[in-house]
Amino acid sequence: MIVSLPVPYVSSSSYLCLLLVLALLRYCICDQNFDDVLCMDRERQALLEFKRGLIDEAGRLASWAGVENDCCKWVGIDCDNVTGHVHRVDLRALKGHCVRSDYERYKDFDDAQKQMLKGNFSSSLMQLKQLKYLDASCNDFGRIQVPKFIASLGNLRYVNISRSNFIGIIPPQFGNLSELHVLSLGSFRNSYEMTSMMDMQWLSSLHKLHHLDLSGVSLSQASDWLKVINTLPSLVELHLSNTQLHDIHPYVSSSNLTSLSLLDLSQNDFSQSFMPQWIYSITSLVSLDLSSCTFYGTIPNSIHSFRNLTNLESLHVLGNTFMNSSLVLQGLSSCKLISLDISFCDISSSVLDALHNLTSLHIVDLSLNELSEPLPKSLGNLCNLRKIDLSLNQFYGISLTNHLEYFFKCGSPSLESLSLTSTGIFGHLPSQIGKLIHLVHLLLSKNNIIGTIPGSIGRLSFLRTLSLSQNNITGPIPFSIGQLLNLQVLDLSYNTLNGSLPYSIGRLSSLQVLKLSHNRLNGNLPNSLGQLLKLKTLGFSYNLMTGVVTEAHFAKLVNLYYLNGKGNSLILRPQHANWIPPFQLEYLYLNSWVLGPEFPLWLQSQRELLYLDVSNTSISSPIHKSFWRSFPNLAYLDMSKNVIQGSFSSFPPSLGVLNLNSNKFTGRLPSNSGRQLAYIDVSNNSFEGSLHQFLCSYDGILPIVLNLGNNHLSGVIPHCWENWKDLQFLNLENNNLSGGIPVTLGSITELHSLHMHGNKLSGRLPASLMNLTNLEILQLGRNELVGNIPEWLGTHLPSLRILNLRFNNFHGNIPHELCNLTHIQILDLAHNKLSGNIPTCVNNFNVLSGKESISNVQYSFPFSYYPAGYSYSSGSGGSTISAFASASSGPAGSTISAFSSDSLVLKGREDTYGAILGLVTLLDLSSNYLVGHIPTEHTTLSELQSLNFSRNQLTGGIPDKIGDMKSLVSLDVSMNKLYGQLPMSLSNLNFLSSFNVSYNNLTGRVPSSTQLQSFNESSFIGNGLCGAPVTDTCVPVEVPDSEVQIEEDGPDWGLIISIMAGFVFGFWIILVPLIVCRSWRIKYFHFMSELAYMVYDFMHMYCFNKFSK
């Protein structure tokens, strides 16, 4: 029997109280003490195990410590408030972004690098069974495989491991993460190997996915990608940028992506494809990025299909030429476009009217197109535009005013950013520019703008960026520039501005970048510069500034890291000897300032220096050894052209470029060279001792340039050149080196320039040098080398432009194989013991004969000595480093240039030619034992500037066509056995400034010309020449009596034969027509009869008159 008990009545209020009590009871049971540890011990141990596998340079995970600590309070960890399980692990690099490649400062880059976690990605995270959120993006896990264990964490809703230097195939097991809403697997941008997906089918299981980012993941093998993506109807954002996709499926007409609002397919190459139709079917799209997809056209029936995308607000189609169609552009009229990027699409001015209905447009990028006319007034209602980029178009012949007049007419123009960089516009900067009161960015650099900067520029109170560089702007900088209180970047470099820098510049309290280089600014630097608290970059190189610079000029520049004032005549004189600047510079260029004579001690306070150029700064004191330890990150050091004394035992380990040229450093070269050095120039000092330790113990990055010339180095050249295989420029000239040339030099196959002249080297040229097939300069003059000049110089060194073997002991004939050196510009074999004839095959010299242009021998080498990924973004151009310690104003170490120098006899004297050496053309065979004639073939060398065959045993005459050598500046054939007369064509040599034919057997008159008559008589002495400038006058030649008597005694048969021939010819000219033509005979006899009667009458009258008297 079942007994029914009455159910007690419970009021609703009592029921609510009961629920509240139960909830409080559960809370107390779970957390009896608010200070108790919440996280699970097993999960805490798993996190500690994960940390042990990491390298944490910045100490980001310092709070992950102790077995008793609550791991829920650790940085990057969140737990469930009820269960205590870890449900969130956020290890993304700090500051909310990945490491970029455009940091302003190396320090910022270095700090960001240190923030990146490195090491092992431990599978101990598998213990976090309730994990819902995992972000390990923007770290550096050293190219390990994508962790497969992540796929076992089935509760994950959010996974982001992008840009963390994982490689390999993305595990298809990720398809088990069915609860995922966000999946980001984009590759680390600077990795050597992209992550990839061979099969995307596993993505079909992620039905809840609304954000998918595979940017930088290789999908080149995933042919089913579009089919798979169509199975994700909840997808809102899809990022497939730079995924190596090639098949875009252009003829698929529709898709199932009905929720998609953002689609990014940029940086894929679809150059063989039409614009796909299925994109037009995604009517929910708000943002579409097809940049650099290179679609070449549209399917004919889809040309207006942009009209379907009625929700589209942002469209980026950079680099797609199918947009150059008014019909395609008209299709945009149905969109709600706010931002439009159609740059680099070959768009012409004629199609822009098609954009007239885009009234909501605020941002438009038309750069890198074929525009050649001012913007049409109808373009998206110009008065509403906020940002327009027209840079890199072709507006030649159009004035700046024409471009701006429509904006001037707007009642309240909204324009905030205008870029017309590199468009060819000309004219003045109009004073009406002050009407564009909302301007924030004005970029007009690299044009033909003239005139002055109008004072109305000061009305642009919102202006942050003003770039007018590389124009032809003149006059002073207006005082009103100081009214731009929001200005952050001011670039007026590369103009012809003059006057003083206005004192009002110190009012620009927001200024961060000031560039005034390459102008004609003069006077003193204003002290007000020192008030620019936010200034980071200051460049005023190559102006005409003078005066003294003191601490006041830098008083508040606490953020300054780039200072370039080189090329001015300024004197830095701190008033306090122990002055320490308020800034920490990374780039410092003070070339041509006066910093000396004492070494500036404040330099050693700049611990963060990367680039230091204090060349030619009048420093003449010893350098302290601690200087070399003061700059742990120094990459570029130029202290050349001073009188600095001292020595050093090692180079700074971070140094990439070292230029100590032209100082007074002494001692031995350090045996422990810098491991990063690629450019070493310590020439023109007093280093001494052997090269062995320096060369043979080098274990760093192989240098490209090594210049040890003009020192006191001695001993033999060591044989360890196999360790220097990357060397392209080697200079050991003017030392005391002896012995033979090492055979191992032939292993430096990249060598372009080899300078070893001015030593005591002996022996023969080693045949291994024929391996130097890239060699352009070979200078071995002023040594003690012997033997024949090897034939392989002409057969195996095809790139030679300069060959200098002067002042040696070479003998034998000049090998004809040298004529194979078609690029030769300087061939100097003077002062040897060469014999035989001069080769006649010189017409093979293409440069000297004008068949090939002269090349200035300057070598530029691609070079980087920054950590991977870092490049300077705010400087003023790339750096160029030369053997003369010249560097451009920018700090980017992208190229090294090296100039050669050589001592040549030109214009009758020996000089050293440096930067212009490659522009000199010379052929010098003087002071040998050469015989025979001067070959007439040499007169074809129309580009030769100097020809010297003096001090030989040449015979014959000077070639008649020597006047064809139009470029000759110097001609010396003195001290030979030449005879005959000076050719009249010498008067055609209009550039001749040095001429010597002395001590030969020449005779006759000196030809008349401005050049020849300007030389001293010493140029002609020792001959039988006459006429100015020789003092001997030319006497007219008289025929001797003996020769007259000979003519009277014997018949002149030549004269007799000539008379007879003339008589016969004249006779037949008259007789033949009379025989042939009867009418001519009658007229002839009639004429003769009349003539006879006339003669008879004349004689009769003459005789009658004479006798009648």
C-alpha cells in the first residue's frame, strides 16, 4: 500500500531564498578561504613544465614560479572562477603586435626581439583539458614543427599560433577542434620555410568557425580550397594573403559564404585568370582586398558585377589592370565605399569620371597609375574627400595650383591628407594652401616646385607631416613655420633654401623628425632647437652653417637618436668638459665639424650607437683603449682623416664597417678581428709587423673590402687566403712586404680589385691568378717581379680594366694576348725590360677605341650587418661606404662602395688618381727596349687620353693620322729614334696639354696650332725642327748651281713627253670633228678665211701708219 504524504506548501519567496542559500553553500565549499590557491595542482605543474622549455629573455613569465602560488594569477593565465581550471593561455608578444621590419630605432627592434619567447613548445599543455583560449603568436620557436598535440585540446574556441616561426605541414588533426570560433595559423613572415597545407578537407569539420587566418601558409597543393571554404557558412573573416594560390576558380558563379564580411586574397598570383564571379555573389562583404592579385580582366557578362556588393565599404585592388575600365568603375557606384585603393592599375585620366557617384568616399589611392590630367571635379565629390594619394603619376606640365584649385573652391574642404610625390608637377606653392585648414599630411616631394614657402603655411594648425624635399624651392624658411604646433615631420631637404634657420623652429613642440639636408642654409644653429623635447631625428647635413654649437643646442633633446650635421663648418665646444648629453644616439654623423684637438669624451656616453662618423673633425689626441669597449652594438665606425693616435688589440665584436684611414695608429694589427667586419680600411697609418696573425686567425664573417695600404707592414704575404673567399677588394699597396705572391691568392675568385704595388715582392706571377676571372683592377707596379708577362693575363682575365705592372723587371715581348682585354682602360707596362715590337692589335680595345663607354671603376656590394628583419625607416636614404670614408646621410647599411687609386704618369708628371681613376684612359710603354715603328693602328684609339712610348728604341715616323686621337691630353714619344716630319694632323688635338717629342731625329717645321705653339722649346729639343716654339727659324730651300748645270746638260724627258702628249691630244680634238662633219669643215674654212682677211687688214693699216710718219 502506497501512502501519499502531503506536499508542504513553499512560497515563491521562500524558494528564492532556498536557491540563494544553496548557491552560497556551494561557493563556500569550493572556496572556503579567498586566499586559497584556485588553480589545479596538475595544471600548475604543466605550466611550470612548459616554462622550463622556453627561453624568456625579457622575463615575461617571471610570475610563473613556486609550487604554492596560484597559477590563475600568473601573467597570461586566466582560470574559471568556479572550477579553477585554466581556460586561457595568452603568450602573445607584448605591446599587441608582432616584430615588424620598420622600427625607427634599433633599440625598439631589439626590445621587441627580446619580448619573443623562444625554445621548445612543450606538450605539457595537454594537461589543460578545459583550455578554451590559446594564443602563442608573434614569438620565435626556431622553425620547429607545428605542435600536433594542440588538436587534443577539444574545448578550444580560440587558437592563434601565427607568426611564431613554426614550419611543416599543419596537422589535419586540427579538424577535431569542432568548437573553434577563431583559427589563426599564419606563417612567421621572416621564416626560411613556410608552413603548408596539403589537404584542407579537415577544415570542413569546423562548422562554428567565423574567423580563419591562413596568411603566409602555402596552399599551392590545396586544389580543393574553395570547395572546402564553401562548407563554412558561419565564416565572417577569411584571410588568405600570400598563400601561393594560383587557381581562383573564375567560372564558379556563387558561394555559400553568406555571412562573410571580410575577404583578403592579396599577394597571390592570379595573372593568368579573370576576376572570379563567385566573389561578386558574397553580398555580405564589407571589406575586400585583392591587392597584387594581378587579375588581367573580367568575364564579359560580369563587368558590372561590383554592383552586387552593396555593403562594400573598403576595396583594395592594387596591381589589377582590369580596373582600368569605366564600365568596371561604374559598377562601384552601388557600393557604400568609404575607402578605395586602385593604385598601380594602369588607370588613365579618361576613366575617372566613372567614380562620380561615390559620394561617401573618404579615402582614395590613385598612385602609380597613368594619370596625366588634373582630377575631375566629379570624383566622388572632392569636397568630401579626406585622403587622396596621387603619387607616382605623370602630371608633367601641370601646376600644383591646377590640382588644388577645386579644393580651394570648397566652402569647407575636408581634405586631411594629400600626396603628390614624384608626379612631375611644377609651379609655386600657392598662398591659398592656407585655406586647406584640415590638412594633416601634405606630401609634395620629388617634383619641380619652385619659389618660396608661403607664410600662409602657418595657418595649417592641424598639420602633422610636411614633406617638400627634392624640389627647387628657394628663399628662407618662413618664420610662420613655428605656428604648426602639431607638426611631427618636417622634411625640406634637397632644395636650395637659404638664410638662417628661424628661431621659431623651437616652438614646434610636437616635432619628431626634422630634415634640412642639402640646402644652402647659413648662419648659426639657433639655440631654440634644444627645446624640441619630442625630436627623434635631426638632419641638416651639407649646408653652409657656421659658428659654435654648445650644450644649449641639445638641452632638452632627450628622445634624439639620429643626428646628422655632416658637411657643415660647425665647431662643437661644450662649456663643461664632463658634459653628458641628455640623449642616447644610435646614428651620429659629424663629418667636417671641429671636435678636436682633444678626443670628445662625451662620445663614450653614447652606449647605444650603431653608426658613428667623426671623420675629418680635427681630432689629434690619443684614443683611450676603453673607447673600443664603449659601444656594444656599434656597426659602423668612420674616424678617418684625423690625426688620432693609439693602438688596439681587437675590433669591437659587433662592428661591420671600420674606417680608420689617414690617422696615426701604430702597433700590430689585432689577431682577434671583429666577427662581423665586412669592410676594413686602416690604410695610411703606421701599423707594422707581419700579416700572419691578422690574416690567418680571422674567424668571423668574411670581409668584402680589406684595405691595409700605406702602412709599415713587413714580412712575406701569408698563404692562408682560402679563409677570405668573399673578398672583392684587397689593397696591400705601399708597405714593406717581400717574397713571392702567394699561390693561394688565386682562391679568392670573387676578387674585383687587387692592389699590391709599392712593395718588395719578387718572383714570377703565379699562374693561380688566372682563376680571378672577375678581376677588373690588377696593380703590381713598383715591385721586383721578374719573368715574361704571362699570356694568361689576356686570355683568363677578360674583365680587366686596369693593368699596372710598371717599375718591375719583366722582360721579353709584350704578349699579343693582351689585345683580348677588350675592356682595358689603363695599360701601364712602363719601366721594365720589355723588348720587341709594339703589338698592332690594339683596335680590339673597345673602350679605348670608343666602341664601349668608359666605366668608372666603383664597386658596390650588397651588405647588411643588422639582425635579420631590422631596417631603418626614418633616416634619409641608404648608406654608401667608400674607400675614402664617404657615407651618405642615411644609416641603412645596404651597400658598400670601394674606389681604387693608382699612381700614373699623366701630363708629364706622376700623380695619384683616386675617385676618378676609372675615368682615366692611358697606355704607357715607356722606358723599355721596344723597337720598330709606332703602329698606325694606335691612331684608332679615339678615347685614349695619355699615350707614352718614350725612352725606347722606336724608329720610323709619327703616324700621319695621329690627329684622329681626339681625346689625347698627353703625348710623349721622346728619347727614341723617330725621324721624318711632325704630322700636320697634330694640329687637330685640341685637348693636348702635355707634349714631348724631344731627342729624336725629327725634321721640318712644327705644325701650327694653339696647343703646339703653347709648349716650351724643351718639348722639341734634340731634333732638327724649326719654327715656333723652336727658336730655329725655317730657311726657304734654294736650288744648288750643280743641280741647275745637270738640268742644262741633259734633256728633261718628262717635260718633252708631256708636251708631245698635249700636242697630240689637242691636234685630234680639232682634226677629228673636221674629218667627220662636212658642215663643220665649211664653217671652219669660212672662219679661217675671215681671220686671214682681218689679219691682212690689220697689218696693212699698221704698216701704212708707221711708214706715213
